Amino acid sequence: MKELYYYLDATPTHSYLKMLYKYPQREYPYARVIDENRRPGKEQPEFELLDTGIFDATATSTCSSSMRRLNRTTF
């Protein structure tokens, strides 16, 4: 995954969602991610995108909200 996203708010029915997307502005470090994930054993955590430092300098952040109308029919 080349971006990060966080769910900021939501209703249990998912009729309302608010998310934050973060996109890096630098080149994606494919080789580093592959090399780092080859090294650790089972007791080491996986090397994550945040560990690369790609979001430290510049990143584009976008906040997205969506709502849907629930059609309810009463019988």
C-alpha cells in the first residue's frame, strides 16, 4: 500500500464515514521495504510504511466524508 488511511469517525451502520488519507510526495522506497522485510524473524514486527520516514517531510493529506440516506419502509 502506497498511502495511509485512518477512519476518523463512523456510525455503526456505515451511513456516515469520515476518513483521512495521506499520500507521500517522495518516491516509494520499494527496495528498502523488501530488504527490511526479508531480515527479521518471526519475533520481529513487520517493517511498515511509516518506518521508512516517507511521511516525515512532505505528504498530501485529504479528509473525506460520505453520508448515505437510509430508505426505511414501515410496514
